[in-house]
Amino acid sequence: MTTISFPRSLFCAFLLCAASAAPAFSQIELVKVDWEVSKLAGKNRTPFAPVADLRTAPDFKFPDNVRAIVTLRNPTAKPVEGLVLRYALSLRLLKKGAAPEKAFWGVPFLVEEVRVSKVGPSSEKQAKVIRFELQIQLNKLRNSGFAPTALKMDVMLSPRQGDEPAAIMREAIISILPSETAKP
């Protein structure tokens, strides 16, 4: 008759589980997205400043540089390295003469990545998204019968095992107004 030693088998199973356990996971969070603009003043540019909306000239000229500041938070006690932010840009369009509620989101016109080397332990870091190609898209709309009413950026951290989707994704929308109706 053979007897199995349960305590010995149980010890071996615990030992195997402990050896194969992954290190504690560090969840990075996308906290917020802020918009900034650097205006053209003669031949020089002003420093970037926060804005509530973008202003275009009637002929869809946008001489300003726009950027988005994405704030990432690492709430853990370990630094996290090698992060990739992916973002997609879309314009909300309105047919000229149509009611504002008839505006619709176009398909994304730009999909890009920004790399973030490291977010320190228990800290926040800001990543700057600077590539928008907004003027190229506005040029394509000229004489189309449609006008842009907003710019949307969908941004997401490249997912890692254990990530909570709500923590790694954000949507940021900024209105696009004609310069004569824009807020001062």
C-alpha cells in the first residue's frame, strides 16, 4: 500500500506557485489632458499658454502651434519605464448652414505614438503631444462645404497585463471657433 504525503505535496505546490508568481504590478494612470497654444506674433512665437478653444480664420487658417499635455500618474513605490502613448485625432464637422446638432465626428486623420521613458515612484509626469497636422486637415476642408467645430484626441497607454482600461484611456475635446465668435 502506497501513502501519499499531503503536507509534502502541498509544500511543493506552494513552492511552485511562489516561484512562478509575477512581481507586483504598477498601474500607471492617465490623469488629464490639457490644451496649449503658441501664437504667431509677427515673426516670433509666444510661449505656450493654456486655452479653452482653438480659433481659426474664416478661410480655415490656423497659424498657431497647438499641443496637448498628457499627465500620467504612478501611484506605486516603484518607477515604471518604457511607456508608449498612442493617440488618434478626429475633427467634428458641420455642413455649412446646418444646425449645430447635425455635427458629426469624422474618422481619425492622424494616429501617432509618443514614448515616455520613465515615471518615477509616487509621482506624475507630463508628456507633450506636439504633432497634430491640423493645418493640413483644415486645407482639405476648404471649399468642401463643411467646417470644423471641434478637435478630439483619443489617447491611450499601450496596454499591459493587469491594466484597468478606465485608467489608461482618455478623450480630450477642444472646440474650434471662427476668430470673430471666439471668446476673448
